[in-house]
Amino acid sequence: MKRSNLIAAKQVPQIIPVSMPTVRSWIFQEKLPVVRLGRRVFVKEEVLEKIMAEGLDSVESF
């Protein structure tokens, strides 16, 4: 099983050029798949790489 690196949701705007309200909106609308550990929210690094390469519409395949 491949191990994924998790990125805290609050760090996403530092990696891709979007605002934190946009990240929250994507999470709420379930456009951005996340991993929840307690109250903390993370995004898999591979998801962010796919968004950077192909755009947000590409993540629906995860």
C-alpha cells in the first residue's frame, strides 16, 4: 500500500495559488477530498499535485 503525505488544509494556499476561503469552500462542497483526524483536516499531497498539473476538475477521480 502506498503511503501518502498529508498536508494540513491551512497550508494548501501556500502550495497552490488559492485563498483559504476557497479551500474551505472546496472542502464543504466536497470538491477537494480530505482526510479528517479528529478536528484536523488534511489533503493528500498527490491530490494537490494533480490539481497543479490538471486543475480542480481532475480530483473527482480520487
